[in-house]
Amino acid sequence: MLTLTRGLLATALLALLLAGCAYQPGIVERVTDDDPASLLEQAQQQEPGQAARTRLDAADILARQGERTQALEIARNIDDARLAGDQRARWALLLADLGESEGNPEAVIRATQDLDGLELNRGQALALREQRGLALLEVDEPLAAAEALLAVQAESDDEALNDPIWRALGGLDGRRLTRLGEQGDALTRGWVELSETVRSGGGDIERLFQRLDDWRSRNQRHPAARRLPADLLALRELSGQEVQHIAVLLPDSGPLSRIAEAVAEGIRTQHRLSNDANVRLSFIDGSSGSLEALYREAENRGAQVVIGPLDKDRVSELERRDRVPLPTLALNYGRGGSNHAEGLFQYGLSAEDEATQAAQRAWRDGHRRAALLAPDNDWGRRVGEAFWDEWRAQGGEITKAVRYNPGAAATESTRRAIAEARPDALFMLALPDYARQVPPTLDYYGAGDLPVYATSHLFNGQLNPRLDGDLDDVLFLDIPWQIPDAAVGGEDALPFSASYRALREEADPNLFRLNAMGVDAFELARRLPQFQLVSGSEVFGATGTLRPGPDGRMQRQLPWARFVNGVPQPVLIPGIFGDEQSP
């Protein structure tokens, strides 16, 4: 988890100590004598207000004794509404500190929910606001994180915040970034201009730093002008090493040829519309010849990086090697538990990734008992297991897992999913025709208020309010290009909008996600040297916010939407933004 900057952390911890001393005379002296277990027993016999104060004492003592995990659990379960004045401030400081040190951003967010209502001095308030911003960044809420961190920097002028602010801005789509600049002060407008400068720079590092120098000359007193974010500084090492020739290894024939052509169309379109004439593409038939022969051909043509292969078996073969001959963006994920090959990155539209994000989202929304509805086939097994594994890892319970026949009606499978132990959420993997049957069935069985989480597969990207009205209130995640109005505020703000318009107008709707994958593959390939040098680099792409994991496998963060009157609408995390439609 991101850590609090050293000065503010020291201030917060000192304030916590002083708050503890001010709360009750002699508390420091009696810490060694008091038994947290005895205090917790006493709290069970006390009235609610006194019990909250006693539990706070116990959590405080445990934290000082190094039992921070137990202290966090106790502090999280304190009813802070029963605390008043400096006691509630003391609770917030303690819970935020424990949540940050124990890697629990949700605890930090809870502790900092009502900062204006706490009795805090300036240092304490700044420390908690910074912790809140960092915690929001950890739970992938970049807009709220950016607003919180920018507010702290506006008051403190702390350059140590540059890197987390930069990371937060990197997670914003174009429309939200623009709105942030329009609504912000001079500090915020400077950050937004810097972010837009870098985004429009493409893969030409030399041109990018010329534009950065222009920005710094116009914003000499800005914190980022005094000290550029570390990721930007690291890019200087790539000057003169820009990718100018990409080999694309896709099959011209065979069972994957239709998929390959859709991806290739996205690559060609983005190459044509990227306004960078210095980049060349060489397409090589990936269906013939060994991997060694294909790499030799790519090297003979002068390629610096490779896109492909697409076949899962070939990707699996590559990931077992120590290294690959050229930096490579494979268009699938291997079968291994991790990728071991140096220089190999893997990228694809993984349904398993969507299921994992659905489990994380449902948990963050406060659900703990989930039912699972997935088709009775290999696809359903793989995706269902991904949700199951992540849900259990979060600490959740699976009340029922139902594997259904996709050709049958949804009535019986839906009834079985909720019939025994009633869940507080349902995960659904289904195509549109089947998915539309589930909410009405839930209504029939008296479970119409059950939150339903789904993957992108229930929406084909074509608005159909008459049929999709049956999906009202279902939450699903999808690539930005499929839900532009819901996710990013309109087509003009989409990443690579010129390619979006060209492909949306001409492409087969059933292959549109693969076209978008090709667009992102081209942009990712241009940045492979950057990914190898700068950890944490990411691209806000057509298929989501993309960043390489520690083993080179691309991680996609997707936006969420909910059907309202049969039309996808944006969804935010409840409690953070006041989203009344959130579950």
C-alpha cells in the first residue's frame, strides 16, 4: 500500500500520542498495567458510549504493544457515533494509522469519512486527508484520490505527493481529467495540463520531453515543475530508443484467423490514425513455422518489438523460457501460473479478470455472502472458479454455485441459486438472452432487491432499451469503447477516439471488442521499453486501464455501469461519492 509522506506521518503519530494523553490523565503510565482483554470484557457490560471508549483504549494499547492486526479489528468495530470530541478524533487517527500500516484501505476510508466533523489541528487534518487520498488510490478510485491529494498539496506544497498524484491522474479518462481541470485551482490546472501533454505524446520520447520543457517554462512554481514525477524522469533513459518497427505475428489461416483479422484491423487502424509516420508495421503469418523461425524473420526485417503470438499453446511455450529474442506482447495468456520469460508481456480480454474484479467490487460494496450462476461448460467453469477464488480470498462465503444449461430457461437455475441459504449478492456469467431472464425470475421469487454483478458478456454494445429493461439495476463491467456514455462521458473523451469512430462505423459489432484489443496492442507495443524500465506505467486504453503486473501479464481495470431503463449508466463506489444508485 502507498505510504504516508514522512513529515505528515510523524505529525499524525505525535498527534495520536498527545490525543491519547489528553483523553485521560495518566494513560501513558497505565498502558503497561492495563490488560486489553480485561478492557474488552468490561466493555461488554458497559453502556454503549462508555463501551466505545473502553474498546478504543484496548485498541490503542494493542497498537502500542505491536498487536496491530487485532487492534485494527477492534477499532473497525467501534461505533464511532458513540464517541464525541477529541475521542472521535483519536479513533479516526488510530484507525487510519492501523489501516494504512496493515494494508486495509477500506479502514482508512472509513476513518476519514467525516473529516470536517472531527476536532483536528491543521497537521492532523492534512495527514488524514493524505491517507484518505492514498487509500482511495488503492481501491482504484482515482478521481476521489486526485481531489484529496491535490487539496493536501494546495495547502502544504509538498512535492512528495507528486508521484501518487501522477498515478491518480493516470487513472482518469479524458472527460474526467478535463472536468477536474475546469473545476480546480491553478495547481490542479497545471497537473491536468501536464497529464494531457504526456498523453498526447505517444511513443516519441524526444518530442515528449520538448513539450515537457515548454510546460515547465510556463509553470515554473508548480510542484511538478520543481520535481517531475519519477515515472517521467525515468523516461529520459529511453530517449533515442523509441519503437519504430513492430512485427505482428498473427495467423493468416486456421481456427484463429477470424479473431486475428479483427485484432489486425484494430492495429492497422490505430497505426494509420496515430499521426506517427516513423512507426512501421511488418505482418508475418504466425500460423506457419516455429517460434524461432518467426523471431528470425522479425529480426531480419529490422523489428524492435513483436506483437503476438495469439495461440495459447505458443504463449505457454514462450513463458517457460528464460527470455524472448525481442520484447514481445503476446495476445493471449499462457497456461502457467506465472510468466518467467524476460521481455515477455501478455495481454488479452480475459473473462477471468472480469470475474475477479466483480468479486472485488461486490466485497467493497459490503456484501459477504454471494451466489454464483455460470454456464455448465469449460468457459463457465474457468470464469466461475476465478470469481470463487477471489471471493474466498477476500473472506466471502459462497452460498450456492449453480452451473446452468445455456439452452434452457433461466427460471430453475435462478431459483436454485437463492433457494437455500439466501445470499446478499449474485454473480452472473451469461450472454444477453439468458441474462435478461434472471432479474424477472428474482422478482418472482421475492428477491428483486438482490444486487446482481455481471461480466461484459451480457451486453453486446448496441443500445436496446426495450429488451435490456429486464436488466435494470444489474451491475456489469465492460471496456470503455463499449459503454462510452456510461464510463467516460461521451465519444469525444474516449481513448483513441479517431480509431473508435472509424472502427465503430465499419466493423462487425460482434468483433468490435477484438478491434479495440488491436488498437491497444499497437499502443502497448510502442511502450514495451517503457514498461521494462518504469514500474507502474499504465495506458488508459480502449479496453480499460492497462498496466503490467510483476510478471508482465497485463492487468485491466474496467469501468462499471448499471442498467437504468434499459440503458447503461455510470456507477460509483457507495459512501465515497454519495452515489444513491449504488447497492
